[in-house]
Amino acid sequence: MSDVDQSVPPKQELKRPRPDARSNMPGQKRDFRGNAKGSGPKAPLVRNEYTPMFESFRDELDEHHDRRERIVKASRDITALSKKMVHSIQPELPDQVERDNQSRLGDISKLLAAVTPDVQGINRYRYSRSMVCIEELIEALTFAHYLRTQRLMGFTEAVAMVAELSVHIDDQMDVDAGDPPAPADTASPRPKVLVTEEDYLMGVFDLSGEMMRFATTSAALTGKMAGGSALPPADGRERTMVVDMQDLGSFFEMLPQQYNKSYQVKLSTLRSSVLKVEKLGYGLTVRGTERPAGWMPEDGDDPPEDDY
């Protein structure tokens, strides 16, 4: 037995080959035949009669992306400044708030002037989806105009106001959101930002939401519906926010309907805002003396939109 054990050779430990130091280096590039590619100088590019055409396409696309990036950045900043203006606008502004709004209008004017050359001609419609800031700017301008004059800024006035803002002149920049636009300077015409009818309509849609919030806040603070006008009512109705909201909603209902998503969403929001102001006005008239000061309507009491 011992002889058999001595005849069995001892187990030898298998040694794995050490990896070559070159295995950690990146693999060598090969062609489709599997042959290693040389590291010599690259072959010169072949040019033909189509090469200049595709190079012009490349340059045009690069210019398009750069232009779009500038417009998107300016639009984002203008939207933020416009929203800050909307939140601070009141019928009688303190001096500090008025100076802040004037400063924001100056910043908006600089941003608009910077992208005005990029949105001339057909480019205004090419980058319309990137120029959503115009809607927010129209909302701020029309809201300030309504609180100070009790009327809606017309399309022509809005076009002139935005055109005036887009022509930035450091020494003459003194634009008030509630004032009418200044007369155009025909001596030295400058490129201006065009306001389309869709921009104006979408901005007025957003205006209805600000009017609803203003009416709710004013009613909670004063206990009565905001309104009033120096002129006598033409149809015998007292001029209040309820009447203005009803007129605004009627105007949009009479317009030719558009069935794209954004228009229908804003139209539904407008209807909801009109209903809220109507309910607020009716409540103040019927049960105004029964409610304590500071009362505000509850959001859960709104009727479904199908009942409109």
C-alpha cells in the first residue's frame, strides 16, 4: 500500500500566465479585413462637387442652433421678469415698486433688443414656439393698462408697446407699462419684434386669470366688488369686475374657434375664471352682509365645466 502511495506523483499547483502589460492598453483599430490600421497620417478627405453644398448646410444648421439658443435664453429671462411685474402691479403703486417695475422693463428692453435681429422676417414664425415670452409680456402690459385705465389694451397698442421695448436706447429708455406707446420714429427705423395675433390672444387669455385673482383679493380686503368708472354705464349695468369678465368671456366665445390644445386649455381656464368672479359677485350681492370681513370663496364649490 505504501508502494502505491509513493508511485502517485504529487499534485502540482497550476500557475496562470501573468497578463501581458500591453493587455491593459486600448485595443488596436482594425479594418474590415481584420488587418491592423497604421498610425500614420490620415488620408486627405476627398472633395467633389457636392462638398461645398453640404458645408453650407452645416454652417446654416450651426447658425440656426446658435440663434435658437440665444432666443430661448432671452425668452426665459423675459418670462421671469414679466411674471415679477404681474405679481407687483397694483392700481396705486408705491414709489419703490414703481422703480422696480421700470427697472424690469429696462431689462426686458435690453433682452428684446439683443434677439431682435434674430427674429426678423420669416424667422419670427420659425422661432414662434421659442418666443413664448411675448405672451407673458402682453399679460403684464395689458394688466397694468387695465388697472390704470379700466379698459383692455388693443392689439395695435400692444404691437406698438412691444416694438418700442424692442428698440433699446440707453439714454431714452423710459417706458411705463400703463401708458400708451410713444409715436414711432420714422427718421431712423430700427428692427423691431413683431407681435402676432396669436401672441396677443394668448396674453389676453392669461390676463383673465390675473383679473380673477385681483377681484378675489380686492373683495376679501374691501368687502365689495372692484370696479367703477367715471363714465355713466351705457346699458344700465354698474361697471364692476364681474361685467368686465363677462364681456371678455363673451368676446372670446364669439371669436372663430381654434381646436389646438393650447387654445382649448386657455379657453377652458377663461371660462373657469369668469364663473369664479360671477360667483364671487353674486355672493357679495346676495349675502354680503352675512359674511365676515376677509371671507374668500372656496375652490371646491365650482360647478363642473360641462355646466357652462
